[in-house]
Amino acid sequence: MSTQPLATYSERLLEVRRDFALYEDRVVVKACWFPHRRFEHVVKLPALTVEIREVTIRYRMYRYAGWVLAIGALAFAMCQYQTQGAPLGILDYVALGVTVCGVALLAVTYPHRRLRFARFHTQAGRPGLDIGIAGNDTAAFETFVKQVHGQIRKSSR
């Protein structure tokens, strides 16, 4: 087994960072979930099929951001209605803070609202390896997927 990877790729989202290392016979996936949970998984290439399926997934955090924004704005409007335009109270500031958090979360997650994944299935037909494009580096994503595909072909011979 070789110690130097043939290729590497990093996928970064708000709550997880995954680093992929391609070797001759395997892909090592290291994930770091927010705040400090770490996970490492080894996927053997001979167990994967050569077929690549493109999957587009709606990013969950983007949906949550919209709900946080809506709830905060509704709570702020209700507080303002109850106080009849009086100076802002503590509940007003809390509701306004939730609204601002929703806007910030929406702005941060907007570029990732739909994520494209290259999915490699196992010989048994189940998903074995998902590689997602997170960010604007499409060329690096496609190059790494092609390299993984080529190594699967080599290992299946």
C-alpha cells in the first residue's frame, strides 16, 4: 500500500469539512463535523462500480435559515404590535436578534442552496462514496471525480 495519495480533494460546508485522499486501492475520507467531531472512513475501490450518478441535493441549512428568518421577523412584528410603537423592550431585541441571525445564515448558505454530488455505488447497489462540490471550484471537483473513476476502472480489472 502506498503512503502518498494520488490525488486529494476538500469539500467544505458550514457544518462539515471532508477531505478525500485517493490511493491506488482506496479512498480515505476524513470528516470534521462542527464543532469538533471527527470521523475517518476508508472506501475500497474494488467494492465500487464504475458508474457515476449525478445527484443534486437541497442544502438543509439553507432551509433552516429561511425558517429562522421567518420566525424572527414574525416574533418582532408581534412584539411591535403588542407594544403599540413604544420603545423597544427586551423581547423586541431578542426577536430582532433572531431575525438578524436568520438573515446572516441565509447569506452564508445561499451559495450552497443546491449541492451537486457524484455518487459511486457498491457492487450491491448501495451508495458507497459521495463526493460533493462545495464552493465554486468545479474544475477541481470534476478532476478528482475523473481520477477516482479511473482508479476504480484500474482496480476492477
